[in-house]
Amino acid sequence: MFMKIAKYLFALFIAVVALQAVGCHQDENIKNSSEQLIQKVFVVNIVPNEQKLKEYLSYHAQVWPEVEAGFRKAGYKKIALYRYHYLVVMVVTVPKNADLANMGKMAESYSPKCAAWNKLMAGYQTGVPGTNAGATWVEAFPYYQFENQ
């Protein structure tokens, strides 16, 4: 059990380090924008089943147009997904004072297909170790940053 948790924590660490490296370029774009934007990072696991993983990735290869239209309506500027085996890391770029809960509701209100997408995807997702019961996506908070300015 300890080794399984250690494996997930190591994968999470690798994902965060990789996102920091990718985020350096993204931060430059955010700083140059007239609108103040921030990035938030979230993590989730896919149910540990190869078939489920393949299905989940297949859906994301062709995200339903209504879902992306809902993201636009809600004001998301960018959403990027990264993965390491069953671990998925999501980086969202939103206006600085955005209320993510309200943005999520607005995105779902665009079309019934948006809520259907979220329900479908929830069947593939499970929380990372330490996530509260019933929760899936959890926010990862930065704890180290290097800048060479």
C-alpha cells in the first residue's frame, strides 16, 4: 500500500515539475496580456483500468463541440490536460478574480450535452490518494517556483 501511494505521489511530483517548466512560457503570455489571468492546476486519477483509460482518452481526442462552446461562454481562456499513466493534470487559465464554481455552472448551462459530458467523464475519474470521499478533481497548489529574470 505504501509503495502504491509513493508511486502516485512521485507521479504527481513529476507532473507538477513538468507543468512548472511548461508554465514558464505560459506565464510570459499571461504577463503580456492586457487582461490579468491566472493559472490553476488540478489533478485526478482515471479508474485504474486499461479499457477505461483508452475510452477516456478517445473521448478527449474528439471533445464534443458543445463542451468547448460552454467553456468559451463561461470565460475559460485555456484548458490543458497532461497525463502520466492514470494521473491527469489539468491547467486552466482564467481571469484573475474568476469564480471557478460559477464558471463550471455557466459552462454546463450552455447545452444539456455539457452536463452529460461531465457526468460521463465522472464515471472514468477517481480521486488521488488523500482526496475527500466523493471528490475527484482537487486543486494542486504551488510550493516552489524558480524564475531567471
